[in-house]
Amino acid sequence: MRKNTQNLLIKEAGLVTGDGMTFLNKANIVIRGDKIVYVDQEKPSGVTFTNILEGKDKLVLPGIINIHAHGIIPGAPLFSSASDPLPGSQTNKNLLTHVSQGTTTILNVDGFAHPRLISQAMSTCPINLKTAITHHPRAYIAARRIDASGLKGQEEEKVEKIIENFPDIVVAMGEAGSGATLGGGVQDYKFIPEMIKRETEVVIDEYQARRLKEAVLGKEIAPDSYNPEKVESVLKEIGLENYSPEWALDKISQTVLPSFGIAIEALEEGADLAEKYKLPFIVHTAASSMSKVEEIARLGNLLVAGHCNHPSFDMKEGIALIKRLRGKGAIIDISTFDTLNSREREKELSFFFAILEAGLADVVSTDYGGGNHSPILEVLELAIDQKVITLPEAISLVTRNPSRAIPRLAPGRGVIVPGAVADMVIVNRDKISQVEDIIIEGTLFE
């Protein structure tokens, strides 16, 4: 429900400003229109307020800025594979879920979404929404080699034209690659299980699909990784003992490899465009793409290495890569995925926490996790409770830092200071994952 917030005082609340350091136990915040006009521990005197929000037992944070989300634009082809769009009811539900979890700005990284679709999405959901794009030649080819059902009947559009015509909506390039075209998670929960069911009528889950894929092609997605003994063992484990390792080699290769090589080339092509237009470049960072990601780290802080805690890495390998990328100036993003509901929850959380504890993450996002995601504040709450990171440090990873990483995504947002856009999330002081109110551009949503 919307509530008029003209001349609003948030009275004596806890405050994390977003700068990575500041926590105020009792702060007074004044909003007029869509701007923050006053932040101080003392209540302003001589002013009459139209609305007062009592801050006792509450904590005010800047609105979350999520730079890596899928499935939020009605009519938009999904992933780098340009798969069929989700129903509009589902994309709207996904957006509202993000808002209910404290997100006030979000970046769509289903790169074949046309910018014209963004305004349609924003008309149904109160959020600052922008997009990244991948409308360049090799990305189109990679999509068509794996799926491209979401592009049927559409002409290929030149990326340069889109960038120039929609400068206020297109704020980044990407997601370059993704688990769909680079043999990652979308293969595990979508394409490989669909192929297995079609060929054998056996239903397998994403973990079984991943084990079979890695037995055939390895984590790096390379045909010379084929291990027939391991493949035979996995086939038995997942109920496909009547099928040979050679059969698995053929079928997995046909499913994963057609898009892979050209998708790697698309990373280089996208990097050139990002450099030309000075746009941040969000890339799928996983074991399969790590060598190319390191090459294009020549972009420095234009490169946003997406979800560097990808489950294809073991912890030591992943952290070593992150250090090398940071050494070249790249922005390190780690994602919550659907970690809290994962079968490998403890392993995934340990990796996530290790990156935080080492101070190696620049931003935290959600990604998609097979249609779901773990709420950012819930995962960060666990990290804070385990003293992996402080509250101010954690909040800066999802507010100020992403506003700097993608400068045109959230200008004037990400911190609570006079003059900033009034995007805030109000949470329970003792449990930050418990979102109580959202303020977006000065409008309160209860």
C-alpha cells in the first residue's frame, strides 16, 4: 500500500548510511518529495511534519541495489540462450518479491530484453529498473545454437543502435555468457534434464545433471576431459545404467557444446563494445569461462565479474581467481543464488563467507538459481551473525558499492545523506532480514 510521505520524519531509528562504516544508534531522517533533506542524531526543531514514522526497534538502510537478476521483464527472452519469456504474471511476481525483500533498484541481465520492455515492467511494480544488453552478433549466434525460442519472429538489432537510442535505460553490457550458453547452471536444471527425459523418459535433477556433465566434459567444458569410467559410475547412480558412456558423451556434447565456443568469442566481442561505449560489462564467471574472463580483465573496473562464488569453483581455485581479477581492477560480484535452499547449502555458504571474510567482494547480488533466489538480507544476516563481516560493511556491498560499479544504474542512490534520492528499506533492528517498510523515491510502501 502506498502512503503519502510529503514532509516525512523517521524518528529516532537506527541507521546504516551505506558508506561501509557508519552506524547511528538513534537518527532522525527527513524526506521531502523524493529527496532526503536531513539526517542527524538530533530531531530538527521548529518544523511541523505531515507524517511521522516512529523508529523505535527499527533500522533504516539504503534501498538494496541488485545488479544481477533474471526473469523480471515481461516478454523478455531468458538468459544468453534467449529462451522463451516467462509469463507476465511470473515476472511481475519476481519483481514484487525483490521489492518485498528490500530491493529498490534492480538491473536486468537477460541481455536480449529490449529496452522498450522496461517501462512496461515499471508500470506494474514500484522499482527503479534498468537493463544490460547483449544484442551483438556472436551473442545472437550462441543463442540460436542452443535455443533462441524467445527470438522467434524478431529481427536482429544492432547493439550500437540500441545503446545510442536508450542511454537512460541501457546502463551495462551483459550478462555475457551465462549458464545457458557456457555450460553452467541453466544446462544443469533445464537443458540437460530436458534432453535426458526426452531420450530416456528418466527424470534427473540439477545435481545429477551437473555430475554427468562434469564426468563427460569436466568443469571447464572440454571434450578431452571425458572420463568413461566416471561417466559409467554416474550413469548407474542416476538410474541410466542401461546407457553407455559413449551414449552420454554424444548426448551431453550435443546439448552443451554447440553454443560454447561462440559464447566464449562473444565475451571478447562484448568487451570491445563495453570499452567503446564505456559501459560496465557483466560477465558469467565460472570454471568454464575463467580463462577468457581473465583475458578481458584488461577492461579494469569496467569488468564486473559476475557471481565469482559460482559452484563450479572449489573454494581455493575461486579465491585465487578473484585475487587475480581484483589485481587487474575488476569489480567482484558474489551472488546468493538459491543457496539457503540448496542441497549443498553449507558448502555454498562457506565459499560465500570466505570471500566476505577476506574482504574480496565488491558487490553482492542474487542471480536466479533456477527460478528462485535467496534474499540478500537473509544471507548477509547470517554472515553478520557469524561475525564474518560487520553490518555497515555488509550493507555497503548492496547499496553504495553497486551504485558505483554501475554508475548510470542508480545515480543519487545507495547512501542515506542529505540530497540523496529517498530510497530506503526499514527493517527490524535485531533481524535485518525482516523487512517492515520500503521507501522508493520518497513514497512509502507498507
